[in-house]
Amino acid sequence: MKIKQAAGPSVLMDVRPLQGPSSKRGVGSYATGLLKGMVDEGFDTHLTLLLDARLGEPELPAGKFKLAGSRRRYSGNFAAYEEAVALGADLKRIGPDVYHAIDLKLPGRSPCGLVVTLHDLIPWALSGSRMWGERARYWLGRRLLRRADLVLAVSQSTADDAVRLGGVASSRIRVVKEAADPIFKPSPQAAERVSSSFGLKPGYLLFVGALDARKDPAGLLRAWSVAKEIRPDLQLALVGEPGQQAPGRMPGARVLGHLTESELVDVYTAAGCLVFPSRYEGFGLPCLEALACGCPVAAYNNSSLPEVVDGAGELVEDGDADALGRAAAALASRTERPWRAGIERANTFSWRKAARATISAYESLLR
């Protein structure tokens, strides 16, 4: 049921992450999915989208929203500091009732209600020298986060981190979970297309995402090795941009790189199991996408992953790559395809549900 158009806050949503490398990562999927949900709920007439005027307009869902531009000098490590100083002037010029930041580039002071989507605080949740650069990059954003009127956490795990690591009062946090795009569903004849295009035998093990240190590439290879002791025919396919922390080689694995959405749906559908050795996730969208396509998931039991996978896959002790490999081999051997438990689990999440909760958060600021 669509909301009434006569009333409602004017909202400036910052979608500049869609104009850079983040468009292919989780924040890009979040922005696109939430926008589609807002359009479906009839809230797009209340939305203005903030874009970088220096860059080309990204692909946006059809809607009745307006566009506004901003200009910045920096896009690297100094971007957050420039944002803290300059964004307030943009907000005064555009004049929304609510500003919605979908990442941690925040205004030092906001002349309107400030809503922030928090995807994770992983640089502080994980220890080690590999996190030092990320902590420096997002230090100011974490510091300014506690000034937000409302923080929309994408999982209960992230909400807990906002309190524990971000100093945000629990009364100012709402959990608004992400969803898989409706395109992610079992695809007929996917096995034939995947075999023809990529030379993969259906029922392979699959990993989707950047192969940074947090995703434990060594653990992934170990899990695959253990799985092959049980099922010697099992292949491993890797999907996604490797990332700066990726190892130089992943011996024996099939590296598919970045795929189109339709190709990714096929690869999920034809897979035997998504193997997900991540040591920490703000939400874990690849797991939900796999489940939506009828592909079971084997993952570590940590952070937000129990909230996503629940009983639709196998969660093993955090860091136990041998157990992960055994679970993956067992799931890949299941004859039930598509995996009905996964589809049913994925159907409990939707972008329309997320949009309704987000709209409610906006309106609560004006009440």
C-alpha cells in the first residue's frame, strides 16, 4: 500500500557512492535497492538525490525524485574532512527536512535532521595492522556518527557495534535489514549457460566478494581442499573484484571476476554451495543473494551471518576452515535443488520492507 503523497518529509539522500567504485560493492547495492523500495512505496516524490556534479549521472531506477549536485576537491583520504566542513552549506542551500547519509562521510553540523545508514564498523571490530589504514580513513566518520539523530543499522550485530564501538546511544538506533534484489531467484537452464560460458560443472563451490584479508582467502583454499577429500570433483569459482588485499594467486580456483547481474544469478543457481569464510560482516549480502537463488550457504558463525543464514545453511565455528569444507561438501551433495529453505529464508527480507522502515524513521524526526 502506497503512502499518501500530500504529507511527508522532504529528504535529501546522498547517492554519490553510486558514482564511484562503491557502486559495485555493498553500499551500491544498498543504495539501488533502497531507492527501488522507495519508488515502490510511492515515496520518491519526497526524495532529492545528492550527486557529484563533476561526475556522470549513475544508472538510477525510474522515479519522480529530484536531483541536486555538489562539488568537492578531494576523493581520497581527505574526502571525509572536506565533507565535514562543506556538506553543511549544501544542506542549507538545498533545504531538506532530513539528510540521509548512506556512508560515513558526514557533516560536522547539520541544519536538518540527520539519518545515517551504518553498514559496519569493521576497522574497529577487527584487530591487526591491516585495519590501521581503514581506521584512519573512517576515524572522523565514526566520531561524527554519534551526532546523528538516527542511525539505521543493517543488522542487529551492526547495531550492537554502533553502541560498543561507535558510542551511539541505543535509543537512536533502528535495525533496518537489507534485502536481495528481486532479480536473484532460481534461473532456468542456468547450469547449461554456466557450463558453456565458464566451463564449470554444476554443483561447484562458489565464493562471491573481494578477496581481502577479512574474507580469509587461506581459509577458503583450506575449506576447498577438505571438501575435495570428500568430493574430488568439486571445483571452486571466485566471483568479484579481487581487491587490494587479495593474494597474488588462488591455485586451482576459477577466477570469473566481475559479472553482470544475470550472469551472477546463473552462477548462484548452478552452484552447489556458497562457501563464505568471512571473519566479520555488517550484513553479508552474498549469502542472502545465494539463498534467494536456491543455493545453500556454508559460513562461519560470527557477526551478522546468523541473522542472514539462520537455518537455511550451515554455520560452523568461527575460523574452523576444516569444518567449513566438510559443511560445504555436504551441502553441495544435497539433491534438493533449488534449495527451498534458502528461498523461503530470503523471502523474509525485502527492499519494500526496508523502505517502509526507513520512511518511518524519517517521519519520526519530524514528530
